Amino acid sequence: MLDDFKRALARVQSDYGFYIECQANPAVALGRYDLSTDERSTFLDPAKLAEALSRGIGVHKLPPVTIKICGTHDWVNRAAADPTPQDTDRTAMVEQEVRAVKRARTPADRTGAAVRLMELIG
């Protein structure tokens, strides 16, 4: 059976939402895993995480992966304050366009909603 560190590494490889949650709220994301301080810090440091993933976890179905992280990234804005009214309005508009894409009945409707969504999110 896999230990919790390997189980969490496996989940990072297959669940992008979990990876983002590890960055945004590590206490919650990693709370159900029994990890040492060093293991927990691996999920917060891209270089340490890339190294751990490149070694693999010793499971046939999950071979080592190659990860290259370079440049400056703001994957998660940890310093974000409470959302401004503009952020709330933009979020509502994005959600509205996502719903429009999902309920579109014709390719033209779907394309229009998708284009509007792309314009909103950049």
C-alpha cells in the first residue's frame, strides 16, 4: 500500500484542482495526508515537487514525469484581498458565459459564448 506522501504525489499528477488547492490552501488540501514537515513543504516548492515527481513513486501505473518550471509565475495569488465589486462582476460574467456554452444548442451559439468567455478571461 502507498504511504500518504506517495498517494498525495500521485494525486498531484492526476488532479490539477488538487495541485492548485495545495498552493492556495495547503492545510486543507493536505490535511487528510499524514506528512512530515519536509514532505508537506515539497508540495509548496515547485523545484522540490518537480524533483519528487521526476523520481517517480515506484508504482508501475505512475511512471516518472518530466516537469520544467521556469520564469515567473503567479499560479496562485496568496496575497489576494477580498474581491472587489469589479472582481465579483467579472466572476459573475464568466459564470454566465460558462453556462451559455453548456446550454448552447447550435454551434454558432456555442462559438459565440466561447468567444465571449475567452475575451473575459484573456
